[in-house]
Amino acid sequence: RLLTGMGFGASVPNATAITSEFVPVRRRAALITVMYANIALGAVVAGFAAPPIYAALGWKAVFLAGGFGPIIVCMLLWLALPESVRFLIEKRPGDPRIAKIVSRLAPGVDSQHVTLSARSGVQRQSVLALLAPVYRSRTLLLWLGVAFNLFSLFFLISWLPALLNSAGWSTTNASRGGVMLQIGGILSGLIMAWYVDRGRTVRAMVAAYAVTAASLGLFLVLPSDSGAWWLLLLTIGSGTSGTQFAFNALSAAFYPPLIRSTGVGWAVGMGRVGAILGPAFGGFIVRAQLGTQQVLGLLVIPVVLCAVCVMFLPLVWREKRPDHATPNN
């Protein structure tokens, strides 16, 4: 599990950086959101593929499929994914790949003599810069919002199948319940991308959290054999997984270029605190022998706290905003 986490932890930020470099600036935030939605899509595919593999070949086959699949993808990426042009120019200026990549990005441009017109010159800033008086409020709100969101998301990812199983669902249906969570995240992520592009990220996120909180509350009153539970799982996925995609774009918009990478990195890092505490809290709650409905109902608390943090972000917008951003985005 540790090594798997290290692999994911290293690959996702690099995927974000590569995506950022190769997409048009005006579509960058939206396409990064779509990229993150594809992570959830992979979880959906795995959720549907795992039960038949397990039934036919046993649990070891599930892990083997999950291990060899990424190896195949890695080979494809090695062959087809271009290297960062900025990296090549700065570290390997004579590399022939530079001209090849640039000719694809800008056909007709002289790709044989490519230089960086302006280096960023930005050194990575200390976290203390994020806690300066002008940024302190937004920084703390971002950290809290991401932490509460990942708390809820990883709680659900870790414990939802077991909770559904204890509520009387079959193992297969419990696994599919987790798939519904991811499908909700994909749909919400694509919708969020549309709103991110139009500077309405905050409104969309607050609306998603409101629907999620209402759905979690409905678990308390609807019986576990109700078909409505499937729809509720879809909606809570939209307000946990989908909103996390939007947080990645939102955190970049609230800092100027000088400290942006530091701000985004620390927001992700502080969010991981919630990702660790969520599953741990789930273990504590399960040992307390609360019912599935009560456990899901308790998640209303962190979801509402997420909404509060996001709602207050535009109110703490103090310094002159970057050209591409608005208080809403």
C-alpha cells in the first residue's frame, strides 16, 4: 500500500504539470479538471472489472490485473507522451525532440531554433509567504476546505463498500455502490470544468455541497433496500470527488504567480491530512457499531464545513487579483 501510494503521489502532480504545459492557457483549468475526472473513470472501470475477475480467478488475480495494467500504460506513455519542452530546453538544449514537439504545437514555425523567451525566474517560496497577512485568510480557508473534502472522499472510498455490505447489500452490489460514487464524481467533474471556464467555480461547488449534504441526510430516512440509495450514492460522489477536481483549479487562482506553485502544493499537502484522518475516523466509527445510515449521516458535518470554507473564499479576496482570475474563480 505504501509503494502504491508513492506511485500515485508522484504520478498525479506530474500529469498535472504535463497537461498544463500542452493545453491552451484559456482552457487549462477546465482540461486539468477533465484530467482528474479520468482518474475517477479508471476507478469506475476497475469497479466493474474486479467482481468478475474475483469470481473467476480469485483475489490474487485482481491485484495482478491492477499491477500489470499500469505497466502496459507506462510503456504506452514512454512511447507516445512527449517530454516537457521547457524541461528539454533548460536541461537538454540540443535534444532533437524539441523541434519535433514544437512543430506539432505550432506548425509552420521555425522549430530548429527554439529558446525560452522569458524564464520565470521564480524561486519556490516558503510556506511563510502563504501566511503573510494579505494571504493568510485565503490560505487557511483553502487548507481547511481541501482537508474536509478529502476527509469525506477518502472516508467513502475506504469504507463505503463495507458499510453497504453491513446494511444488507450483496458484495457485488456494495462494490457497484462504490462505482456509483466515482460515476458521480466524473459527471460532476465535467460540469465543474464548464463552470471553471466561466469563472463560476465557487457557486458550482457550493451547490454541489448543498446537494451532497441533503443526500447524506436522506440516508437517515430511506430504508437501505430503497432503489433511491443508488441515486444518493451518485449525488454524494458529485459533491466529494467532483468538487475535489475543482479545488485543484481554485487553489491556483487565489495566488499570484510568485507563490502559486507553493500555494497549490501546500493546499494538496494539507488536504492529505484529511485523506489520512478520513479512513482512520471510519475505523473508529465502525468499531462504535453505529448503523450504516447513521455513519453516512455524520458525513453531513464535514461536507457543510467544506461549503462554508468555499463560500468565504471570495470574501477574503484582498490583494489585486491576477489577470486571468476573478473572486469566483
